[in-house]
Amino acid sequence: MAHMEGETRQALVKNLREATERASAALRTYDAVISDIPSGMPHPDGVQRIQNASRDLNQARAAMMKAHIQLSEFLGRGIGPSDLEFE
């Protein structure tokens, strides 16, 4: 049982680390798109680029929060997610 708990913890920590890295990358992309529009008036395709970067950032942040909550639930209450995949 302890072996399974260790694997679960490792998988959850890995998921959180990867989700955090994705959120950081999405933020860098978003910042790059925004800074590419110095006048504040985007070109016609700029609006779409901003929307896409914003959507990607929101999705990455949501995934990071989900991973954080799953790890917290496991550490605090011993509840592991049913959709957890092990390597």
C-alpha cells in the first residue's frame, strides 16, 4: 500500500510540475503577443492572436490549479484522482 501511495504522490507532483511549466510557457507566449503590439492597436490578425494566447493561458492555468488541488487532496485527505495515469 505504501508503494502505491508513493507512486501516486510522484505522479501527482509530476503532473503539477508539468502543468506549472505549461502555464509558464503560455504566459511567456501571451506576454510576447501583447508586447508585439506596441501601439495598443492590434492589426486584424492581432486580435485573434491575443484571443488564442489568452485562451491557451486560461486553459494552462486551469490545468495547473486542477493538478494542485489533486495533490492537496491526496496529501491532506488521502484521496487520489480516479483518472491518474502512472508511467
